Amino acid sequence: MTSKAEKRLLRKLTVENLWMYIIAALKDSPSHAYGVRVALREKFGINVPSVTVYTVLYRMVREGLLAVEEVGSTKVYEPTEKGLKALEGAKKLLRNVVEELDKWENSKNEA
């Protein structure tokens, strides 16, 4: 059984940070909002309401992490250079957190 702490961490790393997954999903294939929602579910197992996806996309465009192009009546989203750099920075940060935890555990075991 997953603890409450693990569930909180999972939520923080997924639903509360959808921007990382959205950039990763759009990296190779720009898409409309519904396609983003499907990609989140199929690629990452993250199932969120449509309104959440639209809200996050809006914020990401406002922050310059995504560019949006109107194709007919559909908005198509794709990561900007700023968004790709932010994703790489986030991945580096997460790797560093794991490395620090591992270092601390290993030093504790050696003592």
C-alpha cells in the first residue's frame, strides 16, 4: 500500500507540475488541447480534467513555455526554446535530488 506521503509526492510531481509532462509530450509532436490531455493519459498515466489542461496550457503560453498557433478554429501548442530549457532544468533538479538522497543514505550506511 502506498503511504499518504507517497501519494502527496506523486501528486506534487504529476498533477501539480503538469507543465513538465506537457512539454515532454509536445516535444516531438505539437498538438491541440485535447491531444495534450490524451497524451498525458496514454504516455504518463496522468488523467486530469480538461479544464485543468486548458488552465495549464494558458499559463504556459503566458509564461513563454509554449507557443500557440491558430489552425482554423483550433489552437495548436508547441514548446518554445524557453520551455525546452525549463524541462531540462527540471529534469536536472530532480536527478540532483535523487543523487543527494542516495549520497546521504550511502554515507549513513558506510558509517
